[in-house]
Amino acid sequence: MPNYIRFLNDFSGITRDSKLLIGGGFFGNLAIGLIFTDLSYFLHTIRGISIIYAGLFFTIEGISGSILAVPFGILSDRRERKMIIVYGNIVVGFSIILIAIATNIYFLYLVSILIGISDAAFTSSGGALLTEVSTNEKRTATFSLNSLASNGAWAGGGFLLYLINPLANIGIDQVSAHLILYIALGIFTLAATILLIEIHEPPKNHTAQRGVILSNYTKGILTKYVISNVGIAFGAGLFVPLMSQWFNYRYAIPDTISGPILGLSGLLLAFSALIAPALGRKLGIIRAMVITMLASTVFMVLTPLPSSYYVSAMLYILRSLLMNISGPLSSSLIMGIIPQEQRGVASGISSIFFRMPNSLGTYPGSLMMKEGNLSLPFNIAAVLYSVSIIVFFLWFRKIRPPEENIVMSG
């Protein structure tokens, strides 16, 4: 069989419910993509709010999402995962509209809590439900398709900023143009909830629910998994949510230029997920993750060095592309080796130990940038990434997820 046919064959046979779940979350991811691409610029440059307060918005969002992740995970394991996701999507739809109309910083912080609630709903239930409506054979491909859609949506959030100038050309001011984008996106997000309602969730294993919340096996796996991810989470928080403002500090570039570039980064991120199943099959999931993450770290260190904005942007895109290949592999790995009746709690716990340090990193990252230390966030992140990747490999190098056993037996 030709390689390109085998490459496409990885994505055949993905279930209808998997596609509904992926499609139903598209506009919510588009909204979050716009927020993480543009919000620091929108609040600071358009609304006139200090960059420190803008950075604090992401910190509060991450903390609220982290606090609720485990309670939502327990509820997800006991009740219907689908409805938790439905309510989460409704909350993010209204939140993006509220961001557009809010002018009071304390009201914005309330909205950041609401977005954290939505994030907790998706992180505690999304991966678990996606695993259960897919099959072992197609789980990695399903998570890769989900990564394609979600990162494509994040990219779309950046590209939406291309509409600002045409709106300005017909007499709409910058503030109003941003409001139009945010409100329209909130409405589309709410409408997409219909797709999520159509999902048929498999029945729960009620016998298993009477047992402990987490078995000793799951506790051991999760402990190693979250510890090996803490450095990556905090390191990413130092610069990823602040890149539109970082480009403005470093190269005096407005969000109407950096936003679409970050959108291109997200678009390439989306398509890089298509490589993940084939790479995982060829190298094994663990080795594929380690190789791509280490290569990504090299480009991260190089990103702030060029004097040219376009060279810096290209290095950042390459960094993001390589890092994203490991994303669906990591999600598929942890959901594949955790028992079904514990996946919600496991997702919630792993979310806490990623989102909390990730959000805590945003505030010091914004302080470094304000003080003019524009390379420091990347350098600190590189050290943290390197330690985390080495620890992950040492702990997980002998673990073989179910789909690799299927390939070997086939």
C-alpha cells in the first residue's frame, strides 16, 4: 500500500459520535483561540487596561478551571459526560459576548471565572467521552483529528483579526470592530451546542462506580504524568498567551499583523496533528513525543533572537508545529492506559496540574515583558521543558498503550 494512502487510512473509520463531539466544540475553540491570540492586545491597547491586569485575567481563568476540574471529573464519571460538555459550551458562548461588552476590570475577572468553568467542563469530560465514543484502533487518529479541528479553530481566531481593517475602512472604529467579532463568535458557539446534544454516550460501568475514585495503579500513572508535565505547563504560560503583546513589545507590531501570523501558527499546528498517528505508529508513541518536544524546545530558544519580525515569527511557528505533534499522542496515551470509570477524575487531575502552573506562569511572564526582559521567558521555559521531557521519558519509556499491542498482534 502506498505511504500516502496508508497515511489517510489512519483517519478512516472514525465514529459518527466522535465527529459530532469534535465538530460541536469547533466554535468554542475558535472563541478561545481569539481570546488567547488577541485578548492581551485588546484589553491593553484597545481598552487601555494595564498588561499586568490582562495577564492576571488568564491566571484567574486557569485557577478557576483547575479548582473545578476534579469535581467535574467525579461528576463526569458518575453522570452523563455529554451534558457537562453541553453546559460548558453554553457558558463559553455567553462568556465571549460578555468580554466584548465589559469595561470594568472586576467584571472581566468574573468572566474569566466563567471561562474557567467551561474549561473545567471540557477538560474533565471531553477526552474521556472522546475515548469512549471511539475505538482502541482509532483512538490516536481520533485525538489527532480533534487536535486538527481545535488547533484549526485557534488559528481561525487569529485570522478573524483580518476583518478589523475592512471594518475600519467602512467607518467602524477599532473598539466596535473588535466587539462585532467577539459577539458574532459567541452566537455561533451557542448555536453549535446542537451538535453536542446529538451525541449518543455509551452507558456507564455502574459496578465500577461503587469502587474507589482512583485505583493505586491510576494514582501511580497520574503522579508520574502530571509531574512530568508541570515544567512544560509553567514554561508555556510564560509566553504563549502573551505572544500578540510580545510581538508588539519586541517589533512594534499591532495585533492586526501578529494575530494572523499566530493564526498561521495555529493552522500549521492543526495540520501537524495529521502526522501524529503515522509518527506514533512508526516510532512508538513515547519516542515520537520525546523527539518532537525536544526539537520544539530548540526553536523556542531561538524565537526571541532575530532582529526581523518575520524570522522570529517563523521560528515560533516551527516551535509550535513540533510541540503540537505530541499533543494528541499524549492525550491518547493517558486516556488509553486509564480505566474507563476513572477517566473523568484523571482528566480533571491532569488538567489541574497543567492549567494551574500554566496560568501562574502568565503573570510573571507579563512582568518580564513589561520590564523589557523579552528573551527571559523563553529561556526559562526551555530549561523547564528539557527537565520535564527527560523525566517523562525515564518514567514512561516502557509503557505500551493498547493500540500498539493491537498493531503488534496484527
